[in-house]
Amino acid sequence: MPKVNKKSFSKKPDPVGTADQMNKVFKFNTDLGQHILKNPLIAQGIVDKAEIRPSDVVLEIGPGTGNLTVRILEQARRVIASEVDPKMAAELTKRVQGTPQEKKLEIIMGDFMKLEELPYFDVCISNTPYQISSGIVFKLLSMPKPPRVAVLMFQREFALNLTARPGDNLYNRLSANAQMWANVKHVMKVGKNNFRPPPKVESSVVKLEPKNPKPNIDYNEWDGMLRFCFNRKNKTLNATFRNSKILDILELNYKTYMAVLSEQRGEMLIDSKADYKELVKENVTKVMTETGFGDQRPSKMDQTDFLKLLYAFHQVGIHFA
């Protein structure tokens, strides 16, 4: 994986000059994931990887004391910082007060995951609170207009899951899901000593470039199918979809789908005497036979394989959401 190229980073002093003092005196709340990135070379490297344009609006999630923020402000037209901790927001406000960057910064108070409406932004950068890593990724990717690029810091294990490819030991539902909606790339490793206070785990930076146009599929449908497939990723699909609990869920989904279709067409398509579990079993067998995926294991299947599988299920009226 790529190493940090220190020569390519800015060697200028901290843009505001108060970062080190602030980091030493401020008491951080690790329950909120407050592990502040203190290494200026790493901070500049993260900002550089985002390839910010002068016209860009950048969203920063969890700016903390502003070690990334002040660097982003130098390159972007505007920065929107989402911060849950009022003390952090106050420190960041003080840090840019009286500087040319002050007018370019907007702070939104509140938990990013609970914000229902977000202003427009082109780029997202975050030293991500690790407990909400997955939520942040899929909130960004599911936006009607996702950012052009997101450069995000994660716990190393999560980052490796996110970037794993079919056949890798770490390839899982998270990998398949993220890579369906974005091009995902590992950017750099970041050791725990680059933070104050140091976290208990190592970190990595990942770059996400959402696909444009977005895949023309329903996210809940796609994720619903992957949940079944990766329940035991090394089992064959034949074994997975013959599981009685999964068949019960598919039967219920099939009845719901047919009820909606009946209402749309104005005719009753559900037969109360029909054995729908048996019908679903037959259709699952048909899908596995026609796709040739029955003996495949999800751990070795890519996005194209899963798309073919989803389409085949839809052809026989089996849905996952």
C-alpha cells in the first residue's frame, strides 16, 4: 500500500499557529471519537489527496481543533464543518477569528448522522469517529447528489474491509456494498502516535469516488440480497438460499410484492390456497440453475455477479426489500 511521501507535503508552519498549544491544553472526549490528528505532514497529505479545486465547497465531519480545517480553508472556496461538541466548535471559531479564512467557514452544530438536510458540497474530508464509520460511508454514498470525492480516516481494519477485493480474506458485505457505489482506494497508513490522545488501534485513510452516474438499482434491494449472501460468505449460494429462515423471509417478501402488484393492476394475484413457500423454493432453484451461481461462494463474487443474481431474482418475482 502507498506510503506517505513527505516530500510532497507542505512544509509551511501551521496556518494559524495555535494548533500545538490547543492540542496540549484541550481535554478530549474519546467517547465521541476525539483523537486529534497532530502530525502536520499527515494532515496536509489528507487535504492534498482530496484534490480540492478553488471553486469547491468542502464538508468536514468532526473538525475538532481545526488541524485539517485550516488547511482545507486555504484551498477551498468554502468549508462547512459539522461538529457535535460545542467546546470544539468554540475552539475552532477562536482559531480562525480575525483571519482571512473566518468568512469562509460555516460550523453546523449536531451529530452528522442525525442531520436530515445537508447543504451542497463537492468534497468531504473527515478524521472519522470510528464508531460511526459505516454509517458515514453509506450516508454519503446514498445522497441524491453525493460528493465528487471523500477522503476519510478509518480504523485500519475497517479500511481494509472497505478496500478488499473478491477472493481476499477480508472481502465482505461492506466491501461489495461500497464498491458497487464508489471507486474505493487505500491512500495511506497512519500510526496511532500521530494522534492526541493516541487511539488503541492503527488507522488508514481511504479515498472514495462515488460513481457517476449512480448504479440504477435500489440500495435497499441490493443490500438486502447481500445480507443473505454474506451471512456465511464461504457457503455456496445453494446452501444459503435453502435455509428455512431465509425462505420464510422470501415467502413474506413475495406475498408483499404480489399484494402491491395486485393493487396496482386492480386484480387479485394472490391465491390464499397456494403453497407460496414451495413456489419460492422452485424459483430460487430456477435462479441458481439459470445463473450458474448455485455452487458459487459470495466471498469470490464481484459486483457484476451480484447484479446478475439480483436481476434473475427479480425475473421470478423475488425481492429483498
